[in-house]
Amino acid sequence: LYLPQIDKRHESKDSIFFRDGVRRIDFVLSYVDDLNKEWEKKVERRKEFESNLQKAGLELETEDKKESEDGKIYFVKIHAPWEVLITYAEVLNIKVPIKENDIPSAVENPLDCMLAPLRLPEKVMHPEPDYFTAPFSKEKQELYLINDESTFFSPSMRNRIVNYILTRCPYGTEEGKKKFGIKRLLNNGTYSAAYPLHDCQYWKKANDPNCDNERYTLYMEWARFLRFYKEQPLDLIRKYYGEKIGIYFAWLGFYTEMLFLAAVVGLICFLYGLFTMDENMSSKEICDPAIGGEIIMCPLCDRECEYWRLNTTCESSEYSHLFDNVATLFFAIFMGIWVTLFLEFWKRRQARLKYEWDLVDFEEEQQQLQLRPEYEAKCTQKKKNPVTQEMEPYLPITSQAVRFCISGTTVLFWVSLIIASMIAVIVYRLAVYAAFASLMENTQTLQPISGLLTPQLATSVTASCLNFVIIMILNFLYERIAIWITDMEIPRTHMEYENRLTMKMFLFQFVNYYSSCFYVAFFKGKFVGYPGAYTYMFNRWRNEECDPAGCLIELTTQLTIVMAGKQIWGNIQEAIVPWICNWWGRRKARNNPENLYSRWEQDHDLQTFGALGLFYEYLEMVIQFGFITLFVASFPLAPLLALMNNILEIRVDSWKLTTQYRRPVAAKAHSIGVWQEILNGMAILSVVTNAFIVAFTSDMIPRLVYYYAYSENEDSPMSGYINNSLSVFQISDFPDRNKPKLNPENFVICRLVYRDYRYPPDHERKYLHTMQFWHILAAKLAFIIIMEHVVFIVKFFVAWMIPDVPADVKAKIKREKYLTQKILHEYELEKLKERL
């Protein structure tokens, strides 16, 4: 009896239509009958809710649990008939076609033929003709290009309209309050899921000839990694997923394109460092047995460490030249200008999309301005809204103040926790630094790698790995805390909720990811002191010194480990975790014939994208943007790493959205929102940080001062620089706390930490800073001021030169407004004539 029933419905199981094969399924609700104490209440809620949906004009069809693959889940299919669609299209101010666009397309670019391999077929890129549009009005239906009522509104428009009804539909009165909205019913377990359907399976076209098969097209042309070199079908993405998701992929694609230029210039700068390694006089002198081999350095730690020769750091000094050379300065200035070009050109790209996607007159959607159900549920007091003149809930100012205090204190506590963990990592660095220094100097088996892996670098690598693990743990914990405290604040609207959560998460992740890089760049090796007057942390651990070749190589190491580690972990989380969850959920269904596993069941077993799905995508990319702008002077290959990641990121995001997640409800957005302001802030901060990195972390300024002011060899101006920059210390002046236990070769003097300029022991101003030290400090400060002013002037000039809206887009907007008004005016005249 069971199988023939299924066979009879084979078509409906495979399609996205009701059993009649005519009415499209616009939304699906699912629930399980769990016989607990809440069971009767849930049944009553569902009955009332579904009855009210039908009163609102929606048509429902229920699939019994016997028909489901596991025999437990009921599915309620929802269809919005034409009358409902046109009513709410007017309410939501949805723009629809009135006339095909007759504005001539732009003149073809002669380079287009070269870019042909990157292009997608025209039908994929532009699935619909370009139309002039106007807001829908029920009274003027003959004005619009309605060829077929069943296809006039796209599936994404239809699911947006049904979702609008679902979020407002009442389901009864409880505890004296009117209850409404699908969100509450999902939260209290009345329904287990609510989602629109994908239009077909992603790996093959649907059997139904009425199906658009857009999901299949997106998978074949966009979501597969082998299409990584192809452009994105943005119009199809927008049509299928809505403008909010479309604009994210447009921004990510544009950012990746712009990264290509930064990656090429960064690679050239890196290659310059690679090809000029042999010409670097500093590393030549360090490696020379007659110079570096004769310079005896003071011990790296107290008591246990021995004296060592400078030429043992030969390899690390050579490698530091890869990142610390003249090209570093050029690249820091270039990236200051690049970031301005990126943000300005993005504004233009966004303006073009706003026109093409009918978002020019779009103000934030009513759905975003409406009160959140949670706000209405928790705010018992009411007052009159001055705009609508209706009574609505509000949160008293005292309650708001208390909630903000708790929220602010919680955020400060977690930021303090990051700083405490960073201090713990610094203590780790100081504690193991002495151990590494002692081990590497005294163990013969480590001799082969001791030149490349110095104690400073070994400490930096292990500390960076430890720091990365702490970052990921804190991120995992804080994410839940941030959502909890944002919920506790009870923001009034969805937009307010998202903006508050964005600022909390960004502030936390900014401190979490970048604090260790700021420490290495601006604090490490700057407060060391000198023998006899070393600086100690907590009066116990001696502050660590930079590598003899400078701190820049260590900042590069830190940046590479944290940035690459974050990107690898992010891709594992985004791609592999949902795939495993879906595989686990589908493992039983695989054994059943396809006609038992319907379209709504297949989608039910997928992951939920969620309201904050895009938020996490933006956050990940903005943190990456910080790595390639704030610290790029230390690592010219950072944009190349980011480019490679983003090429993968676009395909991973598209693959998981198309294959691993339920179809999200379409939503509108005309920009990337609050992220634009965050990117602007980081762009300005990046100029300051890079200027400080070049001045204080790089060795460039001391070298230039020596070259122009202190060099005594006209034929080779940089010769003697190493000897000049290392101060002399008399070993007999060592206090007992610092003095090494052993001095087998009876050295009399040793040299201080690299780039320290102090008077020798026989000078009347013994061990105080020399005039050269103050000259270098003045040069560093002058460089910061000059570089910042030059880059900022160029930035503002470039921003002023590039208009936010392209001239042709301005003209098209005016032309469309004029033609739309003309068409509407002529229509009104015709109606008037008919009446007369």
C-alpha cells in the first residue's frame, strides 16, 4: 500500500510544486510531533498560525510524516497566489519592469578580446534583459510587462514576500500579549525549520521542464574551483540569492581583483630584496670572519649564556634583507595609495551596481526598520511613536543604561583578557628565550641550524604558534559572549542589532589578532637597557632583544604564522565542517530510492546559513584586510598570500552556499554597510603603522643616517656600519646578576645589542647615548611626519579626483527617471481620456 502511493507522487517529490504540479512552493515549514508537556500548546499554536496564514491569502499543503524519509517530520508547503504577491509587492515597494532599457550599452573595450577566456556566457552573466522599472501598483497592472503571472515575480522576490508575511503573522495570545512571527515559533520549538527551496539538485537539472535550474547553473559556472579564473555571474547571484548576498560577492570579487595589483608590486619588492642579497654590506660584514667573526657579543641571558660571535647570525641577517630594504619604503607608500584607490573605485563599482540592481531610491528595507520580535517581547512599557502616531514598546532609559554598563564592562573584561594572554605569551618568550639561547650555544648537535634559527627566531616561531592557538580559543569563546551581550542589550531593530554586534566583534578581533604584531613591531627590543642596567619584566625576566639583523624578520614570522594559520583554519571551518555535518545527516537517505527523498527533505537536511552568515564572511575578510594594510611594510608577500586565499575563498563561499546550505531568504542591501566605515578607519591607521614600522622596526633610517652623516669611506659608504652601530661594554663592569659563569677565552670587552649607540667605557659619559643616537631618533620622527603627510596628501587628492558615482551612471539614472515619469504620465493621460 505504501510504495504505490509514493510512485503516484513521483513527480511532486522531484519538483518544487504542489501535488497539482502548477502551484510553486515558495516556503516550507517543518515540525516534529514530540509528545512532551508542551505538545498540546505547540499543536494549538500551529493550528492558529496556519489558519492565519490562510486568512492572509497563502495556500498550504501538508506532507504527513509517513511520507517523509525518516517517518518523523511533517512538512507544510506554502504557495503565494497572484493576489497576495501583488498586494505585498505594493507594500514592500518592489520595483518591476515597465519598458525594456533602450539606453545604448557602453562602447566595447578593445581589451575585451584578450579577456575572453575569463568571460562567462552572456546568458549566465545576464539571465534577464535590462528593464526600466517602477514601484508596483495594483491599480496600474496593465502598465507593467506582465507576460506570465507565474513567472513575473522571481522566486527570490516570492520568498521575500512570503517571509515578510511569516514574520508578522499572529498565532495567538499568551500571558495577555499578542504573539506573532515565525522566529518565535522556531525559538520555542513549535516549528523545527522554515526555509525557501532550492530550485533543483546542484549536480543535475530537474526533471520538471518548468524549473529554472539556476542552482545547477550557479554550481557549474561559479561554485566549482576549476572556474576560479572566471568572472562571477553577479546578476544571476543577485536573482537567485537576493541583493544582500550579491553585493557581498561583488565586493569580495572586486577586492580580489585589486589585490592582484598589490600582490604583483609586493612580489617585485620581494624579488628586489632577493636579487640584492649579495650586495647587502651589513650582512657581508656580519658574515665576514675578519669582521663579524671577531666581534664578541654580550650574552643573550643572565649567568647561563656565554659570549658569542656575531657571524653566527650570518644566515638570518642575509634573510632579513629580503624584507628590510629600500623597496620596503616604496611598498609602504604604494600600499597607502593602493588602499585609497581600492576604497574609491569600490564606491564607483557600488554606485554602478545600485543603478543596475534598482537600488538607487532604496532606503533601508522596512524589514530592517521594523521592531525585532525580541524587543517587542521583552519591552512591556509603551509610548507613542512620533512618526506613526501609534503606541509601541520601548525600553526605559534607566534599563538601557544598566544594560550598556554590563555590556561595556563585559567587552572591557574580554579585551583585558586578550592583553593578559598576550602578556603571558611575552612572559613565555622571556622564559624560553634564555633556555633557547643557552641550548643553541652549548649544544653541538644544533650547530647546522643554529645560524639560520637564532634564539630570537626560535622563540618568535614557538611564541607565534602558541599565540595563534590562544587567539582561536578566545575567538571561539568570545563569539558566544558577544551574541549574548548584544541580545541582553535588546537592540530595537535588526539593523541596530547587526551594527552593535559588528562593532563588538570587530573591536575584539582587532585586539586579538593584531596585539601580538603590535608588540613585535613597536615594543620588542625597544626597552632592553644595557649590561648592568637591563630592564626586567616583573623584576624577574629580562626583556628580550631583537635579532642582530633587526626585529623586522620576527614581525614577518609572526604575521605569516597568524595570517596563514587563520586563513587555513577558516577554510577548514567553512568548507569541511558543513560538508561533514551534511554527510552525517544524509547517510541514511542515500540508501533510499530518490523518489522517497523529496526536494523539501533534501533542503531540510542542509545547514542553515543564518541571519549572521554574511556577518562572519565580512569579518573574516576585514581582518585579512588589516593584515595586508597595517603591517604590510614588514611583509611584501602578504597581498600575494591574501590573493591566493581569496581566489579559494570565493569558490569555497559559493560552493558551500550552493551545495551545503539551505537557500537563504532574499534580502535587499545597497552597500556593504558599516564595514565601509571600518575599512576607511583601517586605511588611515595603516599609513601611521607602516610609517612607524619603517622608522622604528626596520633598520633603514639608521643605515641612511650612517650613509650620509657618519660614513668615512667614500668608495664604499656602508662599510664599517656594523662596527659603528654596536656599542662597546667592558666585561669587568658586569654586575654579578648578569655576569656569565664562564669566560674561557678571557674576553675583555663585548658588544651590546644591535643598533645601540652608547659611549665606550673609557669615555667620561660612559654608556650614555651618543649624539648619533639622537640624530637617528630625530631622523625617524622626521621620516614619520614626512611619510604620513606625503601619503595623506596623495590619498586625499586621489579621493578628490575620483568621483564616487561614474558620470555615465549619473546620466543613466537621470535618463531612467525621466523616461519612467514620462511613461507614468502618458499612462495617466490615457486613463483620463478613457474616463472622459
